[in-house]
Amino acid sequence: MTGISLEREALALFEDFLEAEPADAEVWLAERTGVRADLLARVRTFIAAEQVVTMRTGGAVSSMAAEPPAPQRLAGYVITERIGSGGMGSVYLARRDRGDFDHIAAVKIIRPGLLSERLVERFRRERQILAQLRHPNIAQLFDGGSTEDGSPYIIMEYVEGRPLLTWAEETKATREQRIDMLLQACTAVAFAHANLIVHRDITPSNVMVTNGSVAKLIDFGIARPKGAGDEPSRATNGSGSLHTLSLTPGYAAPERMTGAEPTTVADVYSLGKLTQKLLDDHLADKELVAIIARATANAPEERYASVDLFSADLKALRDGHPVTAFKGGRGYAFGKFIARHRVATWATGLGAALLAAAFAATAIAWVGAESARAAEARRFEDVRALANYLLFDLNDKLRVVPGNTQARFELAAKAQGYLDSLARTPGASRSLSFETAKGFVRLAEIQDSPLDRNLGQTTEAQKNLEQARTILASLRATYGDGPDSLILEAHIEAIGGLIALYEDADADKALDLIKRGQAALERVPVADRQRDWRWTEVDLSRAETEYYSVNERPQEALDAALRHAALVEGWPADERATVRAESERAWAMYNHGLALSEIDREPEGFEILRASHDKFAAAEKQEPNSPELLYMIGWAGAEAYAVAARIDRAAEMEYLLLSAQDAAERLVEIEDRDQSAAVLRFAVGETYSQHLGNLGRFDEAIAEQQKLVDMRVAELDETSSGASAGWSEMILGQIARQAERRELACKSYKGANTRFIKADGMGRLIEFQRSFMPGLKRFVEMCDSGVPLADFGRLRP
């Protein structure tokens, strides 16, 4: 048998092996190769070789077996020398030769005639996926195609540098420098995950450090979007594809060694092992050990849920902040704070004993030979400082780290006590009163502002907004309208308007509060319209746009969204370049796209919704774990998916849905008591159920949606409107109708109709939900009349 024939036969058998994933590989191979020792040996080579059929960026393998001569030129590059060879081809050094720019690259060429048509197509698809990864810490894939003899090739960035461990040893890198390099690698992996690509083989040799001290992630296994692409395996737990080859023992997660589908948390495991190796001289550090232990937990669900969370702990370790993986007891975070700010803490008179007493007893007792008056003055200033620290500093740090919700509840309760104490201060100055009012507004935002992700404490938030209004009214009566109080008043009404819209379902009250806020803002003199004024203006603009959207007024919502975008473009240049500005642009695009999809311009609306999703995702890379950005990634992805499904954009549907699911899960992990986060997770879950139904997987779709209905019903109590449970039942009815299951469809429609009627009677049904009531009533009548499901028509015209 000729060499190429043997290779083809071995590769075909190798594909079958990967599809079958047999429990006993040796028995399976023996049965299929018989006495063919040459065939058996070649298949074993494919199975054993880590580099075989892996698409590698930036690296080269070491074998230098005989190969057919490479072409002298390829896609604008001159091939200069061969630098490595593997089981399926060779890697060459090449130089750009088109006169447009000068650089060298690595070119990998697969042996001619070796791959089946199926694998050629897979190679092409994976090349397209990897080409998406344009990131400063990832070796770039430049081009690809086929040579004249049909051999597939790829052209990659050639990384000149040293492997990570070599760099660390040769430069005698400090702990901080090593962590910085790990963080660069984490940024690259997180970027790949955001593009739904798993690396699969993170090892020290696959992280190169350039001469400019830039980490470069190389040697991706043949990558693909998580959950997309190949047909499912016939085995129960494998990928059913070539992806299972990309692993290195010692760095691969335990589940990978059993053939499980690679996931993002498998990459987290590998990063943990990489950290352990790079920082092995520092393993006496209990916080570092805790980080590594969590990242490399045997059970995937016990690891960090994302690379961003893992890198956040590495940053905390480097900077002296509390590490979430380390359980250090109640004094741990406090001790870290004191260690970071020891000089400043003592210089301002807030020593460890002072702060500890403040947190423990909610009051500061001074002991010493000071007068009672001086002691009380100091106590007052410390209470004032602590309230500001809790509301404006500590909360913002805690809110992006999962597992801190209870701490934030306690923080809010503590801050509430401090603010109530300050509000009772007799003869308070204007500055103190204003500061207290501002504190009440900030606390309301933490508790339940629809402009912000929050703790879901609606009643407490409304009380604190009213407290702030009372203080501002008193200031106005005494001092008149100051620009700062007018801006704060406008901000209060933006929050209050949205609470009225979403929590009270009172559209008239919502619009009245929004207009009141806009009027207050207009009274601010032009000379005093600085950043706070501009940011409050866009908050009110958001509230107005959402009012029109929720109340089924799409043309007015479209106009408002365009005005919102124009406001941001009117900001000074330095503000237009901020993450806040970019997220506001994305928010305007989101509402722009939604409105277009409601006025029969769905293709145009989809493109804008998709672009808004991508903008939110890009902004979240700059502010990892930002609850606001995760929230909008989830909604933009879910809404874009829904429009894509209606206009048959199947190629992008799964990507958007997976992105929305990931954002929702990450958000709930951070804000596990935020009602709006829970609503998002339910919405994405319902979208997924409908997605399964659209694929004809009705049993799965009904099971998924029934779980959501059961969860909604379990949440009900005597004060509940039941609107959310009714919505979930309505979705279940739609899926059941699609599956032609009349009994379940009619039961669900009737349940939804009953709940909507109750909620409407309580004044707790928003206009969007109310717009489905006529259709539900009609469907219930059709059910009772025996009308076939096929004749029901549209639920909502």
C-alpha cells in the first residue's frame, strides 16, 4: 500500500475512532485493523500526537520528517525556510512580498491529499473561527486557503519571544511581574471565550512572552464556538470531533481526560495549573493557594465560573485586596483595607480600632482625655465619612464580585443607619444636608434603581427617594434653587419614574415624574451644566425612551433613542471616549433596533440590535463583570435572537442566544437578589425554550418552559400579581401549540389569561403585557369551542 493510501485509510479510521469514543480503545482498534500492523501503528500515532490535526497559531512542532517541497510563494508571502513538521504537515517561515508592508509570518501547510472532504471543510470552518480573534495578546491568524495541489494552509503571526517559564527564569521576574503576565494571558483567554472559542490546551509553552514583554497566547487547538458546529457525537460525553486531541496531561481538566466536551471552565482549570507552575516559589501564600485550589477544583461547577472572575482574584492578590476564594473570616476584608491604606488611615484619625468599632457597634466611642464636645464632633465626622465610604466606594468594589450580595445587604443596612442619623442632625449646614440627600439617593440606587442593577428593595428605595425629596424641599425653602440640588432632583425623578413604570405599573405617574425631572434640569443655568448635568440628562432620556417602549409607542421610542444618541455625541471629547459614553451609544442602538423591529423594519432592526450587543460586549471587556453591561448584553442578545428567528438569520441566532445565556448567568451569580437580573434570566430561559421549539425539539422545549412556569408559581404569595407567572404560562401555551399538544396549550392559555386578568385588576400589568390580553381571551374561547390549533392565528396582531 502506498504511503498516501495508508494515510487516508488511517485517517478515516481515526475519524471513526473519535466519533465512537470506545470505552476500550485497544479492543476497538484491534477489531478494525486485524493483522494490519502498519495501519494500527499509524492510527495510534494520530491518537497519541498532541499536535496532530491541530490548527496552531504562532507555534511550530519539532518533528522534521520528509515532506513534499513547499511552494515558493503563497498568498503574497515568500516561503523562506521550514521551521517544524507534524503528523499532518509542516510549518514554514515566510516574508510578506507585496510591497504593502513588511513582516514575517508562519505558514502551516497540510499534506496534499491527506484530508477527507469532511476534514477539509472542518479545517476551513475552524480557520474562519480563529480569524475572528484579533487581540493584542493572541497570535493572529492572517489568511488561509488551498495550494495549487489542494493542500489546505493557514498563515499566522510568527511570535518572536520566549515561552512563559523561560521568560520568568531568565528575567528573574518578581511575583507581581509574573501575575501581570498571567493577567495578560487571562485577558486573551477571556476574549476568546467572549467570541465563543475555547483554547483547550493552555500550557506554559503556549504562552509566549515577546521581547517587548507582551504575553501572546499561541497554539489554539482546532477551535470552534462552544456548542456549535459539529454534529453531536454518538458517544455520551465527548465532542465527537477532532477537538478532543487538544490537551496536555497535567494542564488538562479532569473531565477532558475522559473525553468530555471542552468548556470555558476547563480553560480556567488550565490557567490555575499554569499559575501554580509559574508561582511555585510563592505557594506559602494562603491566598494564592486558595485561588489555585478554586481554579483547579475537580468538579467544574466548583471552579471560577469565568476567566474574568479568576483574573479578578489574581488582581486582588497582587493589589492587596480581599480574595474571594480565601475564607478569611469577618476581619479579613477589614485587615486588607488597613494594610493598603495604613498611612492614610492613621493620618486621618481613622485607625484600625476606630474603624473596627464603627463597623461592630455602628457608633464610635472615643476614650481619652478629650472633652465631650470634641469627641462628639469627631464622632459625627467619622459617621459622615463612613456613610460616604460605604455608599460610594465599598459598594462599587463589592458589586462586581460574585458572592457579595449578603455583604452588600448588610452594607446598605449600615449605611441606612448612618444616613438616618445624619438626617436628624439639628441645625445641619447646607453642605451636610445636601450630602445626606445625595446619600439617600445613592442608597436608593443600590436598593432598587432600574437605571442600575440593584438589591430589589423597592419599598426601601422609594422611602429613601422621598427622604431625599424632603431634604431638597427644605434646602429650596431656605437657600433657593442651587444647580446641584436641581440636578439631584432631576436624578431622583429619573429613578422614581422608572420604579413607577416597572414596579408600580403606573405609566401616568412615571411620565409625570420624568417630565418633572426634565423641568428641574432645564432650570440649571447653562454655565453650570457640567458632567453631572449631562449624565443626569441621559438618565432622564433613558427613562423617557423606556416609557415609550414599554407603552407600545415604537415611533416615539425610536425618536427618543435617536435623541439619546445625539446627546452623547454632544459631550466633550474626553467624555465621548469613556466606557460610559460607549455603553450609552449601545443603549441607544438597542432601543433604536427594538423600535425598528416593532414597525415592520425587522432586517434593519436586527442589524442595529446585533451591533448594540457587540458594543455592550466590548465595553464589558474594559469593565469586567459590570452588572449594567452584563444586563444589557443579555437583553440585547435575547432581543436580537428573537428578531433573527423571525427573519431567518439562523447563522447568528445561536451565537446571540449563547451570549445572552452566559451574561444572564454571570449577572445572577453577582446580583443573586436583584429582581431585574432574575427577570433577565427568565427571559433568556424562555427564549431558549422557544428556540428548542423552533428546532422541533418539542419534548425538551416543553420541559424547559414547564420548569420556568413552576419556578414562577412557586414564588407567588398573597401580594403577588401573578403577571410573570402568566407570561411564562403563555409562552408554554405557544410552544405546546407549535407541538400540536392541544390539552397543554389550552390549559396554559387559560392559566395565563386568569393571571393577567387578576394582575390588571390590581393595576400591576404593564402595557406590553396588556397588549396580549385580547389574543389570550380569543384563544381561550377557541379552546372552549373546539377550534383546531392550526386555526388559532396570531396571539398578538
